[in-house]
Amino acid sequence: MKIACVLGQGFEDSEFRIPYDRLREAGYQVDVIGVKAGEELKGYKGKEKVKADKSIDQVKAADYDALLIPGGQSPDHLRVDKRMVDFVKQFDQSGKLIAAVCHGPQLLMAAHLVKGRTLTAWQTIQDDLQQMGATVKDQPVVKDRNWITSRKPEDLDQFSSAIVDELERGDAGIRDTGRPSQPGAHP
Amino acid sequence: MKIACVLGQGFEDSEFRIPYDRLREAGYQVDVIGVKAGEELKGYKGKEKVKADKSIDQVKAADYDALLIPGGQSPDHLRVDKRMVDFVKQFDQSGKLIAAVCHGPQLLMAAHLVKGRTLTAWQTIQDDLQQMGATVKDQPVVKDRNWITSRKPEDLDQFSSAIVDELERGDAGIRDTGRPSQPGAHP
């Protein structure tokens, strides 16, 4: 299974590193998708640097089984780009797993997907989400259909475990029954 | 007349510097209000450093004639703090001028003031505002009752002029008729 991780400048260092490493340790390929292929992306805490494996022009959601959206300043930079927003929409339309942490849900907001959904986020984003008609829970991990969301770096262990658990469940069953093309089929 | 400028780490350098200098040149006192008095605040582009003149605990909206909210990462940091959000609410309740640029309207969002209002902001924030029930105009300066809003550094000359013009109008007339205590009295 392949995971797309959308990343821009100023990501929160651990919100990329921890789930990225956990997913790779669990045997998944994780592609870092940036605005430009090969661009060096830096975490705003100065601890992490990573090159984008592919540009947004080179990929489509159909190539991947799940989407990971780390937080920090990255999601607000990425959502300037309509291609990034459309990429997120495609994952949701096909019912594929979307995992977003901290400011990550700003991309879900930009894709106009949050109204009527249940999720969590960084505390300031929680309030934005409520004003857009989402149901917000202030807890480490919130699952709603194909979404897994978390609030902050302290939640990353639980966030990463929830993603791996969900992928393993998907791998064991739903994927074999045609999950990628069935909206809402992801439990 | 005294202006409060709320500022946190990672402000957009020019969005502080240009209106700050213009207001001082026009003869206004501008106090930089931070979470802590004396804290050194840095612009994210590394061009500006400024010490907070006062902490949010030392001030109330009644002490000031207008509020300036520069953008960058500063507004999202400030809105974590309920005292900052309450300070913004007090300005609006008393009908005093609020001038916000770029990500500055994130503080207006956090104060739950945007529904039904007309404003502009940084392009990603424009979309958030629309989803919260605001009317958004994509133009350099938008005036709505006591609010003046702009989108980005390129708008700063027009933004600064609009603030000075508004303060001069207020100084000439409305203020003498008791504007600070009359909600909505600002034209």
C-alpha cells in the first residue's frame, strides 16, 4: 500500500517525522508530495529537512491508498494551490483514508469538506471548524468514516497507531472488495 | 489618539512596520501589545524585531481609539489566548476602528465576529471567512462599519492610508460626540 504525504515549507517537524517513520516501519511506501519535485522542505523548528519525492502534477489520488497531512505552517501554504486542494478532494470522494493532524485540517476546510463531519485539530482550528458547521471533539484521536484526525505533537503516538490500525484493517478486507472506488466504504 | 497593535511571534514584517510607521508619522501613539510585556517579537522574514510595550494584562480597549492587527503567523498564535480574543471583542463592541491585514482576520474569526460582516484577508483566509458566513471582497481595502481590512503586503500603502483617513475623520467629528461608548457609531 502506498501513502501520499502532502508537505510544504514550515511543517511541524515531528508531525511529519513520527507518522512517516511509523508508516514506513509498518511496511508502507510513503511518498512526500510537494508543490515542486525535489524541493527541499524544512520544518519550522529546524529539526527536519526532506525533499519532495514527487510534485503534485505527477500524482493522482488513484495512485495511493491513503493521504497524510502533517501540520505547522505547511497546510496553509499548500492550500493556496488549487491542485493540492483538488488532490485532497479526490481522496475523500473515493472514500480513502485521510489522516490530518494539528493545522492539517486547514486543507480539509479549503476542500469544503468539513461541514457535517466530526473531527479534531489544533485548538485555534477547532474553533474555525465549528464555525464552518463541523462537530469538533477535543480528544487525541477522532475517527469519522474515512478520516483520522489529531490535535498536536503530543497526540502523535496515538495518531500514528490509529493510521496503521486502519490501514491494516483496510488491507485485510475492504480493499479486496473494491474500496478505492466506493465513496464512504471505508469504515 | 492611541492605537493598540496586537503582535505575536512570526508576524509578517512589513505588515507591522509599514502601518506602524505611517500611524506614528501621522502623530498617533502606537502601543505594541504582546502576551508578555518586554518580550522580543520577531517577524518571520527576519527583518523586524520589536519589544512588546505592554502585556495584554495591562491594557483594556477603553484605553485606545483603534486596534491594528498585522498578519503572518502572529494572529494564529495570539488567538490561542482568550485575553487577546476578548480584547478584540471589546473594540468591536464599542464600535472602535479595527484594522486587520492578511491573516489578521483570524483574530476576528476567533472572536466570532465575522458572520454577516464584509471584509477581505489573505487568500486562504478569504475562503475560511466565506464558510463562516462573511461576505468577502478580493480587493486591496474593504471598509465595513468600523472595520478596515486588506489582503497582503502589496496592499499596505492603501491599507495605511485608509486607517489614517478614518482616524482623521473620527478625530474631527465622531469622537467629540462620544464615539468610544457608542457601538456602531463609527462610520
